[in-house]
Amino acid sequence: MAGMVGRDAETALVHGLVDGVDDGRGGVLLVLGEAGIGKTRLLAEAARHARGRGLAVLTGRAVQSGGAYRPLAEALARHLGDEPDDPGLRPYRAALGRILPGWSGGPPAGPDPVLLLGEGIARLLGGRGTVLVLEDLHWADADTRAVLEYLAGALRDRPVLVVGSARDDEDPPRLAGARTVRLRRLDGPRALELARRCAGGDLPAPVRELVLGKSDGLPLLVEELVAGGRAPTLAALVAERLAALSPDGRRILQAAAVLGGDPDWTLLGAVTGAAEDAVLAALRAAQPRLVVTEGEALRWRHALTRDAVLASLTAPERAVLARRSADALLARGGPDDAERAAGLLAAAGERDRAAAVFLRLARAGLVRGALHDAAALLDRAGAGPEVAVERVRLLTLRGHADEALAEGSRVLDATTGADHARLCVRLADAAIALRRWEEADRLLHRAGRPDDPGVLVLAADAAFGPGDLPRAARLATAAIAAAEARGRVEECCRALVILGRCVLREDPAAARSVYERALQLAAEHGLRPWRITALIQLGTIEVCAHPFSPLLAEARELALDTGRLAEAVVAGLLHAEGLLLADGPAAAEGPAREGVALADRLRMPALAAMGELLAAHARALAGDRDGAAALLASAAGRADAAVEIAALPPVVRGLSALLDGDLDAAAPLFDEGLGLLHGRRQAAPVPHWGLWALLRTLAGDRGDEAREQVRNSYVTLRAVNAGALRYADAVAAGRAGRPAEAAGLFAEGDALLAEHHWWRRLCRTLALRAAVADGWGRPVPALRADLAAFEASREERLARLARDLLRKAGAPTRRGRGHRAVPALLRAAGVTSRETDVLGLVAEGLTNRQIADRLYLSPRTVDTHVASLLAKTGAADRHELRRVERTSRRSPGAGR
């Protein structure tokens, strides 16, 4: 190898990026340039430098018509063995299994499986420093390009660098976020320096003149001119070398060039009619000037060599060889053969045969989740009605239902027969994704297949969307019967889930039975996605009565195992809501934000909005109005967000007002938000309805109306709503002079909310306002218990509400009560437990404002506590207070 000449800046850039991998910085570098400019040599230098630093180096290359993920699959499969035992890879094994032989793959999950695969590769390689070298990316399929674009952003803070090459005179990938370096031709002095290195010494004058006059600064041509010394162009050099072969040898080399990719000796006999020995002899004679051996593979000396061999053929000769090559590939039936054959058929002018193969490959791509590659294949298949059906399906799968509906509608009138019916059904599916229920109904009617289970399922979905639950239930029941009669299990599972959602509002036991049937059917037939869905639906029934469900945990585990991360996020967010109800906002915020981060990485905006809404609850309840507002604004801007995202922001603001003790401000905000959900039977039974009835009852107006609305609604399926409604009934009974009834209803509320500890304390603290004011029940013990819990969890706003009520009840509590035991030395000086809390944080070096934030106090209150500590201990300053704190910890005895 002559080495690198004239590439100092590019080499320094590559070395710097490789060095950054050791510091945990990665990314994607794309090396562009024309054929023969030296891209491969620069990639080889990147690999050499990486190996010298002890980094793992993985290599792969794209080939024409190589199929989805070909260069990535080659790089990973060649260098990786069995599945590594890495728990972090668990959610991505199914996606990785689609490109790695021997790994456990699965069906595509989510709107774009590329994102799952990209994140899986980032995590797979991120365990150690890795450089991934990928050549000839101008031939890479659309899915590989999409993965590389994802990696360009995902690898910035991971120790993985991707270095790829592409010809800029072909179709180079455009990767947002990737760095790009473009190689230029060499000037005269550098071209001569490269020639001297190739020659191993001084150049004769004729060779110098040839290099300066004919190479035009192209490194490959410089090397070939030095080696050949006679022909003025690469094409002439190749023609000269072809002429040196026998006629049969030339024909075999030309057939290899038409076949594309590296010379495939196993097919050349079938294409040319030559015997195997003749094929082997021709390839041997072509080495090393036309083809070379690299390990176990036979390759063209350069891509330009193949181009020059192709140029030696006339158009009819190329067409005949292309047709014969396509027939040989289709007969062999290898993994990438069909796509190569389709391209050759198109080149041979057999467009109908080519279109049929492209369409078949596109359908297979849709099934395995290669959505970007399927789009490119459909483009090559043409514009027939069957192509239109699959294009609508593809756009819907990729989350572009609006484009699917527009594109399919343009050709609908031109399709007939079975194609027309299939297109109508696909368009209806897109309309449902857009929540255009009436349009979906019209399209399904136009399909003219009223007894088809697939049509019935979609019709049921279209009825459920706007809230026509009786009609949806009838259609789902008919779909179940039709699917069972025809053995269409997946459609039966989908119909069962829709039926369960319909009957849940009226009969949870019946819904459970329907979901269990779907679960059994999915398990029996190995339909993991529907098994996960059934488990989540059964879990939602359980969380009506309890904050947590083991079925949701099982669904999440199964979703992680199979790469169904959308379902895993759903189950995780339902668990986070349980944490909010049982343990409070501090416990829920972390899991909610984790769900948002995962949904964002995988571009699932509707789920990200759900997580942000839940995190906003936590921020509002913690007193962070600005943080809650930012989360709500972000959620509102997400695409495809559920109806709750638009309805609940006022309720979240109402919760903040409620914790400030401003019930007059909270109640109208609850009115505004829940009013948007009123009458929407398809909406989730959010846990705010019972609290709204309680607020309205406390406010004294519209209380009767609110309680009856909640009582007669399916939202009371949830214990949190039923329990809060009992508290509201208790308030009304106490106000009406029925104290015994009020106390009984209050006890019923306590029982219903027994497992929802935090929500119970929130709701009953409000109800106890009325108990104190109206003189019923035993509010003081309940308030003292709740106050202790609020203080233990440092929820100062709720603790303040409880203290105010105890004071009104004639049982004031000492405000100085803190969380730390008071050592004897401090107790003798009259220091309170709250002042002990402050002293401990002073000793940690916190400022008064930081202490205020930590203890949920105002800075002025902390100033007062610090001044009191200085006076009581005789300390001159904060430094001496730290000494007092250390001394007190060593003194015997402590107490409150």
C-alpha cells in the first residue's frame, strides 16, 4: 500500500474522532468522494488507529440490491458471537434478532422499528469502545440509512464511532447530525509523491508526464498508471486487460459485472452456459489486474474496474445478460437474490416481472419491519392498484395516516374488484388512526365486505372512538364470530379487546372474562403482542380497586422481552400513577420522567405526553407551578395526544391551588378540565372525579349535582373515585345535621381508599375541614395521623393544612416539631427539633435558601431559626454553629 498522501487534515480529523471514543464520545462520520479518490484508504486508517488504541473494530459494506440492513448485519454478525448477557439489551433483543442470525428476533413493534434497532445497536456496541466501519453506503438501503441517522444523534455521548464511505457521484446518504468530510483530487506535487511511493523510488520522465497529464489527480488512476505505464485512462487499462483474456473468459467477466456486487462464481456458469472449470479458469486469469482475493471472498479490484467492464458491453448484450442473471438469481432464491433479480429484470426491460418481484419484496419488508426499504421497493414497483394498497398500509404503519388517506383517495376511483375492497379497508384503518370515525365508516361500507371479520373489527373500532359503545359491542361480537368461523385468530383477539373496553363501563366482571378469553387465545397461538395487550387490559381492571397490579408487571416484563416498548411504557406509566396515589408525587415523578425519556427516544409522542402529564401532577403537588406549567405545555404540543391531555391541565393547576388551601380557585379549574371529559364514555376513568365531587360539596354550590353525576358514572369503578365520593357524601350528611351518617360514610371512604394511602390523606384532609366546621366524627386523631405522615414525607403544604385544621379544632400542634432527635446538650439550651433540622443542614454547608428548599420552609423562617440558634447556643457565627452541632452529636441522650 502506498500510504496516505495529501490527506493530513482528514487523517487528523479521523484520529481525533477515534481518540474521542476513549472519552465516551462517538457519532457518525461520512467520508464522501468520487470513485477512486481514496475513501477506502481513509477508512482503513481509521480502523488501524482504532486497533492501535485497543478499540473493537467492526466492518461491513453495502452492495447493490443487498436488502435491508445488509452492511449492519454483516458487520455485527461477522464480529459478534452469541447473544451477550446484558440486561440493558433486553428490550432490544427482538429488534436485533431481525438482523443477527441465531438471536431471538420478533415482529416489528412501534411506529418505526428502525428506532428500536438503532437504540439496540447503540446499547449493544456501547458497552466497550467500538469503531464501526461501513463501506459503499451509496448502495445502502433506506432502513440502514435511517438507522445511521438515528445513531448520529444517539452516539454523541456513547463510546461508539461509525465511519462510513459513499460515492458522491451516486446517491450518498444524507444523515442529519453526522459529520461529513469530502475528499478532493490531488494537486500535481501530491500526485507525483503518490506515484513515487507506488513505484518505490524515482519516476522515469515518461511516467511523471503520464501522471501529471492523464491522472487528473485521481489516486486510483495514479496507481494504475504507475502499474500499467501505457494506457492513458482506466477504461483503456481495463479494456487492455480484458483483451488479454480468452473470449470465454471475457464473456464470464462481463457476466460477473452485470450480476453486480462481488464476482459470484457460483452463478456464472448458469448465466453464460460455461462449465465450472471454465469459470474458475477465467477468474484465475483475471487476477490480480481485474479481480482480487480478500480472505475467502473474490472482489473487483475496484468499483471503477467493474464499471469499465460493463462499459465494454453493448446495450443488447447487457440486456440479455441481465435477464439470464435474473433467472439464475430467482432460481437460487438466496436472501438477497430476489431484489438483485428485480433490478436486473428492470434493466433488461421486463418491467412487469420486475414490478411483481418488487411488490412481493415490499410486502415482506412490511411484515419484518423494514419500512423504509419497503417504501423504496414500492417506488420501484410502479403505480398499480396493488402497489397503492401497500403504500397506504406503509404510510399508516409509519404514523403518516394523513398522507395515506390523501394518497389512497386519489387512486380509489381507478381501482376495481378485490383491489378496490382492500384499498377501502386500508384507508379506513388510516381514518381510524386520525380519529375520523365517520369517514372510516363510509370507507368500510364502500368496501362491500360486511361479513369480513377484518371489516367488522375496524367498524367496531370506528364506533368505539366517538363513544357509541353499544354499536361497537355489537360489531365486535359479530367480528368475533366471523373470525372464529374463518380461523383468523389475530382479528378475533382484536375484536375481544374492543368488546372488553365496551362492556367494562357497565360490567367489569364481564370485561374480565372477555379479556381472559383474549389472553388464552393469544397464548395458545403464540401471539405475544395480543397477549401483552390482554394483560394490560386485565391490569387496568385490577387498578380500579388497587393502586398496583401484578398483571401490569407481567405485561411490562413480556413487553420488554419482545421489544414492544410502547406497551412497556404504558404499563410503566400505569405503575407510576399507582405510585402517585399510594406513595405521593415524589415517588411517581422519577418513573414518569423515565417513561417520557424512553418515549421521546423512540418517537412516541402520545405516550410522552401521558408521562409529562403525570410528571406535571407531581410538580404541581410539590408546589412547583412553573415546572408543572412547562410539562403541561410540552404535553399539549405533542402529536396524537389523548383527550385527557387537553382536559387535565386545568385540573393540575387546580391541585396546586387546592394544596395552597384555596378551594375557591381549585373548584372552577376542576370544573373546566373535567367538563371536557364529561359524556366521553371512551375516556379513561381518571382519579380526579371523586375529588371534584368533594370540592364541589365543600364549596356549597353544585355539590348535589356533582355527586350525582359521579355516582351515576362508570368512573366510580375506581376505588379512588368511589372513596372520595363517600367523603363528599359524608360532608353533605354532616352539613345536613346527620353526624352519625356522616361518620359512617367517612369510614366507608377510608376503607375504599385503604391502599391508596397518599390520595386518601389528601382527600380526607379536605373532608375533615367540614368535620371540624360542622362538628361530626373524630377529626383530631385522623388529622394528627395525617400530619405525622405529611411531616415524615416532608410535604409541608399538606402539613400546614393539617395544622391549621387542628388549630381550628382546638388541638394545636407545635410548629417547631422537626424530623431529627434533639441531643441532650441542645435540649438543655432550649433548641427545638425543627431548629435541630436547620442546624444539621447548616453543618452540611447549606445556605439559608438551600435549607428553605430542603425543609419546604420560607427563607425568612430559616433566617429566624438560624438567629434563634445563634442566641440559644452562644455561637458567634455559622462556623461555630457547625462546631456546636458536632459536639452535640457526641453528647449522651437525645429526645424530642
